[in-house]
Amino acid sequence: MEKIDFKKSMKALWQPPAGKFSIVEVPRMRFLKVDGKGDPNIAPDYARAVEWLYSVSYPVKFASKKELGRDYAVPPLEGLWWADDMSAFVAGDRSNWQWTMMIMQPDWITQEMTDAGIAKASGKLGDPPASLRLEDYDEGLSVQIMHIGPYSAEAPTIARMHDEFIPQNGLAPTGHHHEIYLGDPRKTAPEKLKTVLRQPVKRL
């Protein structure tokens, strides 16, 4: 049985070059999502959201392999980030950050399979977050870059993306700041972490 690795099959979206901005067209994809607010380093809701996403994604993957004969590597954690007052976001006031954490699911994963995964995870974790859901996300035209290093060092690259590359290329931001976490901060040195930084845009 072939095992799909989406980071390889959709390499342009998951493995952009480091230090170089690129413009991509992101197709509609399906995600398991949880919403929340607060500093991800200390907010209990953040840790709970991530735990639930993985605790559902793996049973769904195993069901796909067993019931449909379709195996795949569970994709990495992703996050959409914003603030009602974007100055708080730019200034790094994490207590006012809002977020949607998510893990991509193959397009053949159904709501029924997801519900079964949630039921299985509930046996260990109790009631799921109220915002836990399976939902499509159509990001479309986007600018992205690979950031290598600690999350705390992303700000200069994000500033260059918004203040230089996007306007210089006749574009304007349209949606939430998007990050894809290719490294595990529990196992990887901060200076070696790889994170895709993405911003959906429109042409002016």
C-alpha cells in the first residue's frame, strides 16, 4: 500500500526555499480546526487544541488505511493568527492574539470518519473543544517563505513580506497570517526549526 506524504506530493506548498519569497496558488484543502485566543506559550486552550487535533487526526488516518486502503502521513500542525487590533499582533502582544490551529486532512476524509475519530479521542480527553470541526479552507493566491530559526525571530521576515515584497509586486494582503510548523520544538533546536510563513493576497 502506497503511503502518501503530502509534504512531498505538494512540495511547492510545503517546502518553499529559505530566504526567498515565492507566489503560489493554494488549492482548496480540508482541515480539522480548533479556534482560540491567548499566548500560545501559556494559554491552556492552545495546548488542549493541539492535543485534540492530533488525537483525532491519527485515528482518522488509521481508519483511512484500514477501511479505504489509503494510507498517508499525518500532515504537520498549522496555524492562522490575527488580532482584533493588529498593532497588538505586530507588537507581539500575545495575550490578545487569536488563532485557529489546524491539521490538513485528505479530501477523501468524511465527516463520519471525523466524528468517529472525535468519539475515540473523547474516551481519553473528555468533551472536545466547542469549535473543533472539519472544514474546507480556500486560501488561493499567497506569498510564502521558509523561516529557519526560532519562532520569536520571525518578525523581521514577516515585516519584509508585508512592507516590501507584497506592495512591490502589486499585491495586498487579504486573510490571516498562516504558519506551517515543519519542526517539532520539543525535539529540534530553536535555530534549526523550519516554519513556512504564508500570507494570502490579492492582485491590485
